[in-house]
Amino acid sequence: MKTDNFADRAAEWDSPSKIEMTDKFVAALLKKVKPRADWKALEIGAGTGLVGLQILPEVKTVVFEDTSEAMLEVLKQKLTGSGNAEILHGEVFEYQKKDIDFVFSCMAFHHLPDIDKTLNHLHKITTENALIAVGDIRTEDGSFHHFEPIPHTGFDTNELASQFSKAGFEVLSAETYNVLERERTPGVIGSYEQFLLIAEKRDE
Ligand SMILES: C[S@@+](CC[C@H](N)C(=O)[O-])C[C@H]1O[C@@H](n2cnc3c(N)ncnc32)[C@H](O)[C@@H]1O
């Protein structure tokens, strides 16, 4: 397993601003997707569960997947008694069953090195007409992560949508749901648009 880049941040992750940010994502998501009680869901980059724990009561199971052991440890402390949660510590490629009805992910896609490979894998592990909901930021100049090297400085949703289509999903919508204001460089505030993309699996 690679270095846990979130190890130092896990204990402090659930700050008011992160809670507000994830609540906005969940509100936008629930306007587009009505989770069903018989669904098995998978969250990519679940972190401490700020999103997934809100989806958990609505579905049969949530698989909380993340590469950060530290983030998942925080989640586990919140899960006592939640029998319908599964934890997957590792890359999403380690999930091999073909039973996922709904995939969701908030602010994790820009950390995934290979989007095409991820989407092809999602096509393999999902059921007919499965839904995918991805929230992330639109293309930015690298300042969102203080110019540290990360796999993606946001996404052009037209390009991301064609990647989804190529992998066998129909994109139903890709809309801005929030604009984050945060310090871009010392003393300068930047705006970062967050989008929610919803896609549905189509058979090959
Ligand atoms: C910005 S945090 C978002 C966490 C959570 N979704 C939230 O909104 O609070 C990004 C998360 O993606 C995880 N992550 C980074 N690379 C990953 C990968 N290759 N596969 C799965 N998760 C990854 C990190 O460990 C971290 O928990």
C-alpha cells in the first residue's frame, strides 16, 4: 500500500467546513437520485464517512472504499452497530463482485490516477442500469491543492462525460452545485466550482 497522504488529516477531517461541504453534496445528490432500500452502494474515497453515513440508512449496504487507513479508522469509530456497512481498505479495483447498484464519490476522483481504468472497472462491478454520482471540482490551476502534484487539477466535465460514455455509461447530467471560496495563495481568495455528474450504466 502506498503512503497514506491523509494520515495527518484524518483526526481533524470532520471540521464544520467539511461537514457543510459534504452536506451540500448529499443535498444535491438526493435531488437527482432516490436511493432504494434494496441497493448495494459503493463509495469511492469514502474518507471518514461524512457522505456515506448519510446514504447508509437509505440502502441495504454501503461499501466504504478508501486507500487511507487513517480516514477509515475514524469512520469505523462511527459505525458501531451499523450492520449494513462494509469497509474496503484499498483501491476500488480490489472490489470484484458484480453487485453494485449505485456508486457515489465526493471530492475523491481528482485523487484517482487512472479515470478510464476506474470507469471500466465500475462498469464490470455494477448491475444493469446502475447509477454513478461523482462530485468534484471543475478544472482549476492547481491552487486547490497548493500546487502539490495530484493526479487531476479538477475536471472538464465535457471530457469526463466522454470518458464515462466510452466506458459504457450515459451521462444524465453534470451541473455545478456549489462554489467553494478558499485561500488560493496567501491573502488571495479563489473560487472553485463543484459539479455533480450523474451517469447510468448502459449495456455493451
Ligand atoms: C478530499 S478527501 C474526501 C473524503 C470524503 N469523500 C469527504 O468528502 O469527506 C479524498 C479521499 O479520497 C481518498 N483517496 C485518495 N486516493 C484514493 C484512491 N486511489 N482510491 C480511493 N480513495 C482514494 C483519500 O484517502 C481521501 O479519503
